[in-house]
Amino acid sequence: MAEMDNASPNIERQEIDRVLILKRKQRESKACYPCRQRKVKCEGGHPCRTCARRDHPEICAYNVEQSPARKRVSIRPRDQETVSRGSGDDTAALTSPTHSVGAEVSQPPTSSLGDARSSVQPNDNPSYVFSGDNSLVSMLRQQDPDGAMAREATSVLGLHNTYPSYPFIETKKPQDRWAALLDILPHRDEVLKFFHFYRISAYPFNPILVDVDQFESDICVYLSAYASGELRDRNKISDKWASGKSVGQISLLLATLAAGAHFSDLENPQRSELCQDFAHRSFQALRLANFLFRPSLEAVQSLLILGNTLQNNGQSDSAWALLGTTVRLAQTLGLHTERGIAHWPEHSKLNAKSLWSMTVWQDSLLSLCYDRPPIVSTRGWNPEARSMRTELSYLNLMQYLCWIALSIMQIDDPPESEPTQNLALLAELDSTYSRAQSHLLRRQDCKNLQQHLEHLALRMHVSFCVSALCRPAIRSSPQTLQDTCYLSLRSRAKESLIIASKTFLDFQALSIVPLRTWSMVHTVLSSTLLLSTWQETKEDPECRDLQQKVIEVFSAGNSEKDTGSSGYSQWLSARHIKALITLRQALKQRSAPSLGPKCGLDMGHGQIAENATNYGVSDVPQDMPWMGDSSSYNDLFPGLYYGFSGGNGMDFSPVTYLDSIMNVPLFNFSEG
């Protein structure tokens, strides 16, 4: 009994001490957790004025307990800045990737549209901005262990963003932002219908989503929340769905729906209007997520898909311009270099590398089509296909073709050495292509529809790259025709142009994809146009037959009876419409040069002329004579009827002629 009496006071004193400590902590914690972390004044409201002013009332919390799983890790001096510097983002304290290199690390919170692994990304932290080794900020980080000098330099030099919300829209209050978000949310039926079209028609041939399986799981989470009513009450802001990351995910979802609408079974103009509506809502979500000031993986993916959708709707110029912003945002995150993502979690590293590859994909192929300088370069970026020893997939080879495209555009040696370099690239391309998976090499090895489509898509892209490598021989003068290099290139050029046209015809018989994919339309029209104008092929019966079949495919949409393929020509870009008109006239002129307008092919030229006018091609009149006097066309298409050397004092190569059609300015610089 005596021993029990002696122990009782000790137990009571421990309990008293515990209660006193707890009460003292409660008295000390008058500020909310975000304000305590930033060490700023908090007036104690819910939400407090500071959190409301910084546009993140949803994370204003007071009783935030430390997770038992927390553990300390060391801070590297160069990363100290991204841990300790405070800024006004709504997720900096909760989902900052610098927790992986910060003072205390806990299990990252589950994303509102995904799992924990998808929320650990450097782009969730607005204070993270990639800087190269030679930048002043990086040099100061290396010299200053606690990062104070780097923080001061970043602020003084204006090297970081400070706006907590997108400055170009009227959503100043959190309630306004929430209401604006609810107005653009996709409905259940929209998601179920149009994501399906994106998944089967767009994604397999341009896989911009870096983790499609996780994204589909995120869609399930979204649909459940939408059905529960969590995303319908305009007066009650959902903490989970109002975060910048969640809004970015919603933008990405809307972008996929825009792409899906383009590939859907709807008829024009409904298909086009719906596609534009989804794209508008997606871009509005990007604004609400403050994408320009707080770039993220979701924002870059959304912009890539939106740009690709613009491109597929014939707006390739605007897609190319938008791509400049997209690439810069990706570089801001450091996606373009291994060092930029060195401190990312392993899963996020894989996503980052995939996303940068897709960015290179967009920039290289679109710039090659226009022969414009790309933003990305081959420096520091080597496609895996060059070193892989296993069979190469469709994705591996497409990434390799991007490297080839960039290499073509970076050749700046004297013209006489260009054919030699192109032959070397052509030999490497052949060697790499030979290591492809069997179904990509031989169509007889295809075992299902998807393999057939992959085989045909890759064959079209390879043919386009080969023809680009052979351009020096196509535009060569007669004096160079006996040169061995030029002879080899001319032979490959003819083969690649024929393969591109044949493959397109086979592809469109199986799928709507080639008829609604800008790059494939560009490939087949440019290939058949070169076949019709190049001295080597313009009189070839096989080439003429291919040209006629291509025209028939694009003109089939003008038939009212053909409801399954209507509208093919209605979304072509203005340059493609001009190329198609030119191709038809070249074929008609050779088929019946002396016959009246009713003879020859009749492929719905009136509708295409109308479409040309709708797309701004004002120099194609409605009453244009479609056969007969060739002088009517020479004003539009110089060199077509006089040949490409000698005739009428002109000297056009087929490549120069093609460029004059595809790259002619579509607006008058003298106006305005």
C-alpha cells in the first residue's frame, strides 16, 4: 500500500504537466497555420483576412496537428530558398515539392483529382523557378549556405512572380473564383461521351497525357464529386476543389474533351462549335489556376492539347504561336534538363521527361512543316531510341523523328554539303527504323486494329521526314542530276512521296484519324502536290492515279448522301485548301487541257471554293473558271503552267512552288 501511495503523486503530476502544456499551446496558437508558417500577422478570423487576401481561404486552418509520420531530413543550401521563402500561393505550405528537401517532411496530401504521388511536384510551389548554373541566383545559392542572398537577389531583380491570381480576369474574391469555376465544369454526359473519343482517336497517336491511367482514375473521382453535389453549391466553396492544382486538372479534363469533340461522330458545324466551347472553358480554367504565374504539369499538358486541337481545326499558325508560351512554361519548371528535375520524386521525374518529349514533338514537327525556327533544340536532349537495344515502340520512334526534324532545321552548312549530311541522317533513320517492333515494320504482322493504325501512322510520319531530308534533290538544278548524292536522294524522294499518299489512303479507309489530324493532312497534300509538279513524277500514271484518289477522299464530304464522312474539307486550313485546289487543277489540266469546264473531274469544287473564302483565302473567287484558260490560274499559282525552268523566263523548283502555296501570307501587311 505504501508503494502505491508513493506512485500516485508522480502520476498526478505528469497528468497536470500534460494538461498545462496543452493549454499553453492552445493559448499560443492564435494564428492560423498558413500565417504561422509565413510568420505574418493573423487577426484570428475564419478565414482570416490574410488568407482571404492571398486568395486561399480554403486552407485557413488553426488546429493542424503534426503527423506522427513526420521525419527530419537535411536541407541542401541551394534548395533552402524554395523551402523558406514565403509567397502567396494557395498550396505552397501543403503540397510544395520542396518538402522532399525541406526541414520537415510528412506524407503529401492526396490530390483532389488524384492520389498522393501526383501531388508531389515542384510546379505546385510558386516560389520554384528553374535557373541555369550560370545565373546569378544559382551562383548565390552556392555561395550562401542559408539561401538569404539568393532570396534577396530574386526579389530585387524581379525574378519571381508575385500575383496570387490571374490579373486578366475579373475574379478578385474567392467566391467569384468559385462561381466562375462552377460555370465551366464539364457535365457527366460530356465527360462520358467525349473523353471516350479522345482516348481512342487522339491519345494513341499523340499521347500528351503523361499518366493516362492515373488521369482516368482522377476522372472517376471528379464524376463522384459531381454526382454528390459537391460541385454545385455556389455559396459553399469546396476546399478540395478550389485549389490551384484541382482547377488545373479540370482544365486538363476540358482540354481532352475539346480534342475528343473534334474526333467525335457529330456533324459540322455542331462538332466545331462544341470543340471550341470546351477549348474556351479549358482556357478559362487555366486562367483561374493562374497558369501564367503558377505553371504546373497540368497547365503544360492542357496547353499542348489545346494547341494540338487548334492545329487539327486548321488553325496551325495560332497553334505554333501558342506553343511558344507552352515551351517557356515547361522550361520555367525545368523540364528541359535533367538538373531541373533532379530533386523531383521518381514518379514525377518520369512524368516530367514524358511531358518534355511531347513538347519537343509538337514544336519540331510543326516547325518543320512551316520551316520556322523551333524553340527547343537537340542540345542536351537525346531520344532513347538512339541507345535502346530492344525493339522500338511507336512512341520511341516518334520521339526519334522529332530529333531528326530538329537536326534538319539546324543544318546551316554551305548548300553543297547539305546532301551529304542529309544522306547521313537518312542512313541513321533507316537503321533506327529497322529496329522497330514487327507490326510497325510489316503490316502482315499486325494482329489487331490498333497495331494496323500505329503501323500506318508511323509510316506516314517517316515518309514525311524522308521527303524533308530529300528536299535538296527535289529542288536541284539539272546540272546536279548526275551527282551520286543527288541521285540517291531523288530516288528516295519519289519513293517517300508515293508511300505517303498510299499510306494515307489505306489509313483513311480504317479510321477518321488521318482526315482530322492536321499533320497527316499536311503530309498527304504536300506529297501529292509535289508528285503533280515534280518533273520526275508528274507524268507517271501511278502518281496521277494517287492524286485522283486523294482528291476523291477530300471531296467525298461534299456529297449529301455520304453522311459518314461529311465535313472533311470544312475544317482544312486555308493553306491546305489552296493546295487541294491547286492539286485538282494540275490534274485536270493534264487530263483534258483543251476541253471545256464540264469535262474532266467534278469533285465539288464550288464547296471547296466557298470553304476557301470562309478561311480567308480571298483570292479564290466564287465564279472562278475551273477548267479551260490556264492564265486564270497563273496569277494564283505562278509557275504551274509554265513549268519550273526556262518557260516564260521563270525558274521554279517544285519545293519553291510548294512553299509559295503552303506558306503564302494569308493577310495583307499593308492594311491597318
